[in-house]
Amino acid sequence: MKHFTKIAALGLTAVCLTGCLAACAKNPNAETKNTEPTKAEQKQDEETGDKGMMTGGWAVAKSNAVTEQQMKYFKEAIVPINGYFYEPVALVGTQVVSGVNYCFLCKSTLDQKNGTGTLKYTYIYVNTQGEASFMGDRDVLIPGAAGSQSLGGYSYAANPEITADIQKIVDKAAAKRLGAEYTPIAYLGSQVVSGKNHAILCKTTPVTADPNAASSLVIVTIYEDLQGNCEITGTTNISLKF
């Protein structure tokens, strides 16, 4: 009788083990998780490409040029909006969420041909299926100017493009500032004084041996005197948080 009990117990144990093995075979991920990125996640990484430069979850764009794919997303997101015309000037940042948030610097007009333009930070969201939607925008404000137009003596630039002359002004002024590099993104506006004040959206990066040093987004004000000498008179940090 004792031998029969032992044999029965061994048989029950074998049945249990067989059941467990069968369950594991049906669910191969029961003990291990797949850590490989999905195709959608890989595509997001390719689109942003800005790991390691985070500010409140946002990454300042390494390249400010708007790619063909980003322009496609932008147009898809903006098309449903009536009454405004947006023209992206630069990509300023991205944020990886369940999908990707993009922040563009844009020219916005009420009338595509004749309207008075303003500069805006425009946000769009692209989900993991590649569908784009408009999140919102906010005015670009020049420090010292109380509003979005010609206030505080500043006139907003009709053309935000960084020309050779604007690049020269930034290079002259930045040469006197040690420890950081300034990359101009867009020319925001100017103020006529005894000489001229310039407001320029820039990316600033610490001069360091670390190739992954974080960049910041700043509005740089530069004073250009009547002799063409240039000096940085102020920097204002810009948060990309929407």
C-alpha cells in the first residue's frame, strides 16, 4: 500500500510538470519580456535623433532644418485649422511620448498674402501610426517687448532667416563670450537706438570635451554700435514645455 501511494504521488508530480511545460510552450514570454523596440519606436528615434539633450522632457533639436517628413506631418496637422496660415521656419525641439511631440518656430499670418505676420512656437503631435494633429501655439516674445508686435521699441522681423550679415553679428558678439557656442536659429527683430539692438533665437552649447553636452534654447539680445562692434547684452532661456 505504501509503494502504491509513492507511485501515485510521483505520477501526480509528473502530470503537474507536464502541464507547466505545456503552458510555458504556449506562452514563451511568460518569464522573459521582449525589449526590442517596435518599428514605430524605431521610426520615432530616426525622426528625433536628439537623445541626451533633455529640458523638462523636451530635447533641443540638433538640426533645426525641417525635414521633408516633418513638413508632411506639419501640413497634415495644420490643414484642418481655418483662418491662419503657418509657415515653419525651424524645428526647435521634440519630445518622445506615446508618439512624438514637435515644436516648430513658425511665421503665422491671418492672410497668406497680405496679413501682418507674427512668430509663434507651434506644437504638433504625431502618434505611433504616423497621424499628425495640431496641439496649439504661443507667441514668440522678445525680452523688453511687451507684446507680439512692435512694442517696447522692437520691430519684429519680416524675414526670420539667418543671413550672412546676421551670422556675422552673432559671431562677433559670441567671440567675447567664453565657455559657450551660439548657433543662430532665427532672427526675431530689432530696435533702433544709438546703433541697433538685435534679438535672435539661438541654440547655446557649453564648450566642453563632452560630445553629449546639453544644449539650451535662448533668445540672445545683441547690441551693435555705429562702428559695427557687437556685444551680447542679455540671454533669456526659453522653455519648450507646452
